[in-house]
Amino acid sequence: MQIIRSPQEMHRALKRLKQKGKTVGFVPTMGALHEGHASLLRRARKDHDICVLSIFVNPKQFGPKEDFKKYPRPAKEDMALAKKEKVDIIFYPSAKEMYPPDFLTAVEVEGLSDVLCGQFRPGHFRGVTTVVAKLLNIVSPDEMYLGQKDAQQAVIIKRMVANLNFATTISVCPTIREADGLALSSRNKFLTSAQRSEAANIYRSLKHAAKRINEGEQNAPAIIHDIRSFLRQQTSGRIEYVACVDTQTLAPLKKIRGKALIALAVRFAGTRLIDNMIINVR
Amino acid sequence: MQIIRSPQEMHRALKRLKQKGKTVGFVPTMGALHEGHASLLRRARKDHDICVLSIFVNPKQFGPKEDFKKYPRPAKEDMALAKKEKVDIIFYPSAKEMYPPDFLTAVEVEGLSDVLCGQFRPGHFRGVTTVVAKLLNIVSPDEMYLGQKDAQQAVIIKRMVANLNFATTISVCPTIREADGLALSSRNKFLTSAQRSEAANIYRSLKHAAKRINEGEQNAPAIIHDIRSFLRQQTSGRIEYVACVDTQTLAPLKKIRGKALIALAVRFAGTRLIDNMIINVR
């Protein structure tokens, strides 16, 4: 397992591999790796000759009042997980390397970045698309793997990749959950044990909604109202949003027909949790 | 000479060439090719195995009141020039192919895009960086060639390429001029013959400034004043700006020491001409 810290060295290493005809699968992360990341690495490992992991806590996707400083950085455990999953190359740059003093460039997906999480995290997705554009140029993977847990992020990155003609296929893989349904997240460790028990109700609220939709409810505002009531009754968290939107445009739906994305964010004190479910009404 | 119209087909063609170890030189243009473009194609041809030319009149870099519709599109003559310069692949997409209805992404270099020409053409450089990011992903060249005539464009694209870690070297090549000094431009053909004669004074004003600097003048505002007087006396054009700036940051200089970029724009009725000179005071 090779650890590379500079974009230039990545370019050289990847060029050599490409010239040998190797294909590259890539998993971009902020570290604090868990089974969700591991599932992506296994897909990349299985589908491609070379498995590349990046670990970079990207300052540009955190707001000034957000948890950039306290975001977990367990380097040793991350290395162990990467090794266990047979990662070939870890790209592990410094912030100075990624954002030198003359850094002035931004990549933005307009519209899609301002809704849902974007309403509560201004500039967040601009930071995400900027760093992902950099990583795609640094790694030039054949395929990049993202988790469905960050549904809006996946939609925005897919749009950016299509719009800017990156030669990379984007694969979005299922959310990995704890036994009680809580979506894995590097931020779960910030929950108190009481919050942790309550947090399982986030997924339950989505399953409850899916059940109602399967039973015939097509009215999106009614479903949203239902999820909100459920969360208010079962958790002490503060609801940031609950939304039922088109899976591509993220535009709010009135009636649920075909595919719909139900997404939400709930805040437990300083810890913000997100989850979502794609519903397919036939 | 192969003409390719779709980004997907470009990806396939370039992948095959890269796997054979071929290097690629790339010249992006809006067509209406002249000796300036030809000089770039000859450099690309000389330095690389494969010479790629793109022709695309990019709607996103024209303002609503600018000359997008009347911008020249002499397809037949362009093909003949490309053939003469032994271009291997012309990428010649439609606007629909480049900007499908779901296009929402923009690439921007902040700060550098708002000064000089950017003051008079809001959104212009955002359109340029967006299309060049697309072209770099479509062609993935080893080296891209730009003309020094578009000095600000070259500075902005170099910054974008560095900031976003594109694996492409950017080479900026000298401005090609008519016998009387007028910088070649696809827009020169819009000049009346009276305007055409006057326009030669643009380069003369820069040479006059260079002479004064070589004689010891270091005061940038005095040089700017001089160029403005010269242009007012020798042409009927309307001066948009005359600036003396740092070659990397485009920040205005007070005193000329080391390298300086002197750049200007003059408008002859509907025709906007730009020119520049890099001065190196040792």
C-alpha cells in the first residue's frame, strides 16, 4: 500500500498504471473510515485493477461555525482499514498542498447546491464540487464510488461530472446501517448514548413513510407531515428539513409517482445527522 | 484528419491513443482560424505525436449584447487550414452537445476574472473557464497551447489548471501580427478600411510605451497616460482600458520593476480589439 501526498506524484503514478492498461476505482473520503467506506472500497477493489482511496478533511466544505476542527482524524485506524481492504494507493494530501495561497478557483453546480442541506450549509456543496473536481483530475479514475447516504452530494457530483465531461463513471452504493437502522456516519461518535438510541428513529421514520406510500398514500406534503410528527414524538432532535423531491432535479414533489427521494436532516445539539430513502412507486 | 462531434467519441479515441503511449498537443479555438492559430497548431504538431484542434463558438463567453451571432464561422476555410497544418483530430461539437438542457455547472477563477476585460465583459471569463474545463476533460491533452494576445485569458486558464490539478501543461505562444503590427484576430475583418489603418496604432502605442520604459520611466500611471494620449491622437477608437499590472495577479502596478503586463482594449464602433505587451525591466 502506497501513501502519496502530492498531486504531481499521483499524476506520475497514475500515468504509469494507465499506460500498462490498468483500470482505476476510486473512493474519495474525509477519513474516519467505517463500514460504509469499506463497502465502497470493496466494490472498487472488485471492479478494477487498482483501488485508490483519498483521505482529506476538506476545509472548503465546512462553514465557519461547523465542525471542521473537531471532525475526527483517526489516521492510524484509517490506515489499518485501508490495508485490510487491500487499497493500492492512498492519496493523503495536506490542506496546504490542496489549497496553496494562490488558490482562486471554484466549481459550482447551480440550483442543486442551494436546496435541502445547501439551505443550512451555504457554500458546502461548492466546497464539495471544487475538491471533487480536483480529486478527479489528480486520480483520473475509471470509476468513482459514492455512498447513497449523502444523496444530494451524489446527485450534484453526478451532474458536475456529466456537465464537465469527466471521463469517470460515478457509482452510488447503498447506505450501510447499524443493526437498529442508523446510517453509518463518522459523526455518530459525537452522539451521547441517549441521543444514539433516539437517532435510530430517523431510519424508522423513513421506513414508516415508505410503508404508508406502499399502502397508497401519494400526497407528498402528507408524508412529510407524517415523518415530522414521527421524529418529534420519538426524538429530541431539531428537524432541519424533511423533503420529498425529484431524484435528479431535487425539485419538491406534490404527488409521489415513479421515483422520489425522501431526505431529511436532524440535529442533536452539535451533531447533524442526515438520511434518505429512494421510493419507487410503480 | 478525423472530425469528431461528441465528447464520448473523443474519450474513446483519446483513450486508445494514450494506451499506445501517444502524447497529445491541443489547440482550443472558436474557429475563424488565422496565422495565430496556425502558429499554435505547428507548435502542437512539433511537440507531440497527436495534434488536436477544437472549434467551438462558445455561447457562454459572449454577453447578451455581444457579437455571438455575427462571430465568423467559415467552416470550409477552417477545415482547409487544419488540413494544411496536419491536424489529426478536430473536435467540432454543437452547442446542444456541449450545453444540454440539464447544464448547471460553472468553473470560476475569482478575482482575476473581474478586472481588465472582465470589467467590460461580465461573465465572459466564467464562460471561458467553464468551456476550457470541459475541453480539457474531453481531450485530456499533455499540453495545451494558447496565444499571448489573450493575455488575461492565458493567466486565468493557467491559474485554473494549477488550482484544479489538471494534468496538462499550458504553453503560451507569442502574438502573431500583421506587417504593420496589428495583432491577428478573427474580429479584424469587421473593421472598415479606415479603422483598419488606425488600428495599427494600438501596437505602436505599446511599442512607444516600451521605449519610454527602456529609457528609464518607471511610473506606471505616467506610462498609462502616455498610451492613452497616443491612442486618442492616432485613432478614433474608444479606449475601454489601459492597464499596467502584475503578470500573475493582474494587480495594478505603481512602479514598473521586473515583469509587467501592459494591456488595453479599444473599441472601433462594434469591434472590440485587445492587445498587450510584457515588459521586463532588469
